[in-house]
Amino acid sequence: MEKHRLNERRTTPSRSDQSLLEDLLELVAALDRRVPRLEREGEREIARDAQGLRRQALKRIAELERSVSVPAGRSVPRG
């Protein structure tokens, strides 16, 4: 019984797929707006990490789109 209560405490409320999809679309848009400053130290690594994050976000967006319709006026950036 105690073990069951511990599991309940660790459970976090799940976000709706629609909410997650909207946040991922915003993340991709923000990453697309970011202009790398390659003259700064560490910027190449940051740009590389951002590109990887964008790829992961687009993959998750594609998964979510199969179960959720995209709100009007929102488009999914590809590339």
C-alpha cells in the first residue's frame, strides 16, 4: 500500500497533446529565429545542439500531428 502511495506522489499531471504540440511549434519557431554568433566562444556547440533539439522537436511534432489537428494559422516548419 505504501509503495502505491509513493508512485502516486511521483506522478505528474500529463499535458494535453494539443498543448505540447503548440509549445513545440513555438520552440521550433524560436530556434529558427536564433542567429548564431560564430565569433563567440562555444557558439558552434550551441548551434549544433540547437539543430539537434530542432530535429527532435520536429520528430515529436510529427508524432503528435497524427493524433491532434494543428490549430488554424499554425504551420509546422520543415527542414
